[in-house]
Amino acid sequence: MRPEMLRFGVDLTIWPWEYQTFDEILEFAQLAEKFGLDSVWMSDHLMYTVPNKGSLETFSSLAAVAARTKKITIGTKVVCAPFRHPALLAKASVTLDIISNGRFVLGIGAGWFKTEFDAYGFPFDKKVSVTRETVEIVKMLWERDIVNYEGEFFKIKDASCLPKPVQKPHPPIWIGSSGPRMLRLTAKLGDGWVIPNPTVEEFRQKLKTIKKHAHKMGRNSEAIEAACYVYASLSTNSEEAWKTAEEQILPERKRAIGPNLTLERLGEICFIGNPDEWIDRIEEYAKAGADHIIVKIVPTNHEKLRLYAEKVAPYFKE
């Protein structure tokens, strides 16, 4: 996509975790809309990746955000498919699409946090196959009056999902993926693709793989919106931004990625620096094919949100 057509979003998850309240989430979403950003997103976990910290349920939270905003896109980034029956997922998504008057994007993935799967008894080794069936059923429930489905994990008989969504034929489905099977599923069923914390080259190559699969399947690969999601540290002072990244982002990412993650490597998968440095990084992803940039700003506060919205995003819209 041409850089001037880029869209910009922000993760609503508040950082530091211990200060997360819904009032803060709602205020942050309203400010994102006021400042002219394109989208707000929430992740989906039953048990959070940071020890002794928690997060609010995604659909309930976004319903309230949808009711208190007017035009900004609202999305899940991403729902873990194995944690919900597809009928419930279809119904919750339709409800959000109606509350938001057609502003909802269903971001969905197979999940990655094995500890979370084990804690609640979800089969980790079947997660990709479960996700495929879930996406197929959700789309059918949105598009058809009566649905019958015979799968390995789900059996649907004479089922329906009413009312239908505002968006036609249905809300966009963005598939969170990075592995071979999920990239193929994205090419087959996704309206969009979102990948967390990739290097520029990883983003370029995985998007190339999706487009190759889509072409073989007879799909228009250009119609699949490509989004990059990154942790980010922003300040008018570059040294301050890097200090924040080292103290706050690096320890959390080590827990998720591995203890050998270095600050230098972190800089390859995150946006760290002042607005000009962010712009340079975003241009690299835009040239690699990104249509949508979504950031988790660390720490989350109004000043940094404004800096992102007023000093970074407008550069690509002039």
C-alpha cells in the first residue's frame, strides 16, 4: 500500500498492568477517536501473560467502547478461537457490529500461550484445526439463514444466527498468523492479516507467502488487508524512549519470546524512539506491504497517544 493510504490504530490494553481500569480504557479509546486515529483494539486472554496481572474480557469491554464512540474502527486483536464455541463467537461479533453500527473487525487466531491452554484444559496441539473450523462456521452463520456443518470438533445442525451483521456480507475477519498452516488459512478465509512484532523482512516474506497461497486459490490477494502490530516506546527524546523500552518492554517480551532477547533485537521488532525515528520505521513496513499499523504504546498515557496521533500518523496522510 502507498504510505499515504496507511491506517493507524492503538491497543487499548493499559500499561502498566496494575493500573488498568475500564474508565482508563474508555477514555483512551475516546481520545484515540478525538485525535483522529483509525482504530482501537483489545487482546483476548483468560489468563494474562504477565504474572499476577489480569485483563478484562474483550467483547464486554469493546461493547462499552462501541457505545461511547462514533466512527473509529473497533477490533479484537486477536480472539483466541479455541476458547469460544463458534456460535457464541458469531453472536458476540454480530452484537458488537450492531452496537458499533458497522465498525467491528473480528481479529481471530489460534493462540500461542501454552500455559493458558493447559490451565483451562484446551488442547494446544489441535488449535490450528479448531481455528479453521471456527472461522468456517462463523462465516456460514453470518451469511446463511440455516447452517449445517459436520467437522472434527464441531457439529452444527439447522442452526441460525440472527440478527445478521450490519456490514455486508459480514464484518471483516482478520486472522492473526505467522506459522505456515495459519498463513495458508489466512489466504483462504481472511479478509485481513495481523502479525505481532515481526521484523520488516519477516513481515515482507510472510505477506508474500499469503499472497502466493491466495493467488493459487483464486483469491484477489490485494483485497487482504495486512496489519503489523508492535510494542512501542515513543518520546520526543530518543534516549528516553530507549530507556523505557529497556526497563519496561524488554522484560515482558523476554517472558513471551525467550530470555535471550536483547535490546538490539527488540529494536528490530518494536518501534522505539522519537517521532522521526518512528516514521522511518513505519515507512519500512509500508514498503514491505503494510496497510495498517497497530501499536501498544508503553507506557500508555495521553501525552504519548497525542504524540503518536499528531506527530507520526499525519505524516502518512498528507
